[in-house]
Amino acid sequence: MSFPMLVSKRFVDAVQSREPMAVAVMAHYVVVLYRLRWIVWLQGWGEPLVVAAKEVLAEEPLDCIAWPIVQVE
């Protein structure tokens, strides 16, 4: 759960800039949120964020986020 607090500003900027590798890393982390959906404040975060990553990476091969996609389906 501490991942968001530990990442660098450079990583956050890369995700905001939709850099494919950063988005792929974030999609893998989001699976943790999805699996913890029984915690009230985490409900509804996992699946939409993986779907957003899939949309961002639409022009890229989706192999890099195949596992997160399967996990939230």
C-alpha cells in the first residue's frame, strides 16, 4: 500500500504524461487495489484504472499489461 508514497515525482510525471512503461507499472500496482476491494475506501479503484491503462496503451502491444487485465476481469 505504500507504493504511491514511495514513487518519485519523475514516475508520477511519467504516468501523467502517459509514458507506456510507467502506465504498465501502474497497471500492475492497481491489481493490489483490486484485490483489496473488500476495504471500503478501495472499492471501485482497481478495474477502472486497469481499463484506463488499457485505453492509454491502445497503440502499444498489450502484452505488458495482460496480467492486470486478466486479474480484474
